[in-house]
Amino acid sequence: MGNALKADEAGWDTQVMKSAELVLVDFWAVWCGPCQMVAPVIEELATEYAGKVKVMKLNTDENPEIAGKYQVMSIPTILIFKNGQPVERLVGAMPKRKFKEVLDSLLAQTSKTA
């Protein structure tokens, strides 16, 4: 893993639920082909949005309770959290442009309300 942080049950509350910034969480698994396709994009987003969005990866095999809590039925699922609440859900492999559109839109909303 590069700039994306590893999410797990132990740090979930601190890293995601209590984060002041937007948090993008990539729900993935080692055996998932589409997850492997999205992984480099997630790393690029972690670099490009450093300081604006916290980018994390959660292995669903290692953290089934969290995946179940957010009804992650297929992977990759990308959830974006704001103030501890999921505000966006993207399911499946998609182009980087799509992730950027969603993040830029959410960041624009955040800057207007800040």
C-alpha cells in the first residue's frame, strides 16, 4: 500500500467516524479482480487529495463486521464519509474521472458550508 491508509476495526471510530475531513474508504479483498483494477486509482487519489480527503482501504475479509454494518454486498465498494456518516456510495470498478467528480463535488459543498 502507498498513501492510502489501512482501515480496520480497531481504528475505525478514530480514523473514520471522528474525522474532521472527508474520508474515502475502499472496501476490497485480495481475491477480487475489479478491486485490483481500482487499487492504483485509489492510490493516485490518496496522493492528489492529500490534506483534503483521507483515503483508506478496508479489507472485507479481515473486517467483516464493518462491511456488514454498511451493507457492502459487492466489492469494490467505495464509501465516502462526512462527519462520520456515509454520504456517497460507488460500487464496482470505474474510471478515476468518476471518483474525482464525486470528491470535487463533495469538497465544493464542504467549502461552502465551512
